[in-house]
Amino acid sequence: MPTFSADVYQNEFLPDGGTDVHAIVTVTCSGAGAVGQAGAGDAAELVIVDTSGSMDGENIAAARTAAAAALDQINDGVWFAVIAGSHEARLAYPYGRELGMVRMDDQTRAQAKAAVAGFAADGGTAMGTWLTLATRVLATVPSAVQRHAILLTDGINQHESPEQLSAAIEGARGRFQADCRGVGAAWEVAEVRRIATALLGTVDLIARPEDMAADFEGIMRTAMGRGVAEAALRVWAPQGAQVLFVRQVAPTVEDLTARRQEVNPLTGAYPTGAWGDESRDYHVAVRLPAKVVGQEQLAARVQLAVGDEVLAQGLVKALWSNDDTLTTRIDPAVAHYTGQAELAEVIQDGLAAKAAGDSDTATAKLGRAVQLAAETGNEEATTRLRKIVEIEDADTGTVRLRRSVDKLDEMALDTASTKTTRVKK
């Protein structure tokens, strides 16, 4: 039986007339178990591999090996299927039927590995068709309460309109989670990130084909350890209050604000996807009607719910004071993650400006990124930024754009921009 706990980190003191309350809520899960073993329903896994013409050569060879490595990690009894994607989507396994999935066992694993061994590169790229087929295939197993996919591509979505891809993403939203990977330097991070974000997954760069198998193996092993199929973060705020935002801030930055689903007029639920044994941090900001000095109010009740059952709760408080030593103090966790969220934004904005030829904006944004990385102790981000800019003064964010930059280094910085360092609480 999984156990959840919630811890709140905040400065609850507001000045006279103050309205905005910020808190970091750490939610921890233990005893999650393995997928499909909690008795609440089955689990289903998809491996979606780009088999377009651009994959020809070492990429398609590595993809065959990687898909087989992922299949080796799927637990017996889990429903699964394999999709080959080009300008159209094809159910590569199970074969001999239009749609469907099979349970994993020694025989089906061997058959699926034989199917992926025959992957050949041909055709164009239309990722929307892959997502649409994935949604349809997963729908054939109504008993599956946990649905997850690995999606690999090496190129740009050139063989369908942006509107078609958007429609496919919306059709898949809420139907399954997807961890997306791009191999090489010819794919667009923003495009694949859009898919991963909508489907509550991750996006990352596989710089070298030979690294693909280990990455796939790790993704699937993690997926198999997520014994809690679906959980939601519920945020209650009092009458007259406004929830400004709800963000996951660790291990990655994900803005959940627009995903709010009404539980009741005062409570919203924000989907968090499947859980294993792990901790995640959430930044919750609430605006309250101002009160006079000495008054106290519950600003928010933050809960972790699985279905209708609340398994953990943390309380966010507000207390109005005229003591400046209390009201001007910023909680270290709030300060840390506010900086980390801004860091992700300015990295992505800076790289976009650089790609558009706007050197001044790129320099300013990436300089701010260097400054924030130093302030928050994000050494990994600093290391990646050094490959894009020459740092003259990290404290002030004074940098110069490097004249020659490897495209893979830019993509590595972009994909890693939302990864955060944990605050020492």
C-alpha cells in the first residue's frame, strides 16, 4: 500500500496590506510497488519508434537495439504494443490484427523483439499519426488504468500540418503519459517538448545513437516502478482568494496551472500522473484579500489524492504582522525554486532569440541564466551554458555569445533547462 506525506515550506508572515502567499509543498511517496500490482487495474506500455527515411543507418540500428532493451524491462502481465512511425503509423506488434495489445510473457517478448529487429527506415515524419494510433491502441484495453509510452524521433514533423499535430496531441491528452526522446541534432526541442508536456512526460536529447539503448532501458525501468497509476494535487483556497499558479518545481519545472479541474467551487485538482517511490516539489501561490495586523488565515490546503481518497495534506498559512524582520524574510525554498523556474524560462527564451538572429536579446537572456544558475547552485546548467556563452562575470550575468557553437550543445541546454536542483531544506 503506497504511503504519501506532504511538508510545507513558507514564510507565513505578511506585511500590513499584503496579499500574496507563496509556499513549497514537498510530496513524498513510498511503497508504490510495481505497475499493475495494486489490484486497481492493468498497466499498458507502448514503444513508439521513428522509422522514417532520415533514421537510415546507425540510428535505425540503434533503435532496434533500444526497443528490444525497453521490451526486456516490461514486467510480465503488462499489456504492450510497438508502433513504427513515419508519415503514417503502423502497428508493428502485435501483428496480424488491425488494433490490439497483448500481455507480456516470454513468448510475446520474443515475438516483439523479432518484429523490431526488422525495422527499416523509409518515408516521412508525421508524429500526429503516431499519437492518434497510440491513443486508439491503448483504448483497446479498457482495464488499463496506467498507460505509458516511449516516443523516439530524429526529425521534424514535416508531413502533416501544425493543426493536425495539435489535434492529435489534444486527442492523446489525459489518455496516456509519454516520455519523448530525440536522437541527433535534426529534431526540434520545442516541438517534442510540446508533446511531452501535454502528456505529463519528459523530453531529452540522445546525442549519440549508441546511448539509445541505456536511455530506453532506464525509462522503462522507471515506468515499471510507478505502482500508483494516477494521482492529483488538490488545492483548496478560501472564499475570495485566487490561486495564482501551481507549478511542479522539482525534479523538473512544469506549470500545472492551466490543467486545473474543478473538484468544487473552492478546490481545484491538478493531474500529476503516475508515481513511484519519489519526492516532488510544488510551488503554490495564492492571493488573499488583505487583512489587518494580527489576523491569521488558512491560505490553502494542499492535498495529494488518488481517486477520491486523500492520502496526504499540507496547510499553507498567512499571518499579518508589522514586524519587518518577519515579513521581509523570503523562505529559502521559495527563493530557490522561483529562481529555478525563471532559469528554465530565460534559457529557452535566450536560445529562441539566438536562433532568430537576435543577438542582443539572446545575450541578455542567457546572461540572466548564468546569473540565476550561479545563485541557485545549478552547476549542471552553468556547465552547459559555458558551451554557448563566454562568462565574464557570473554574479552580474555578463556574458558574450560564442561564435561557434555545436548544435547538440544548444539542444542539450534546451532539453535540460527544466531540470532543477533540489533545495537543501
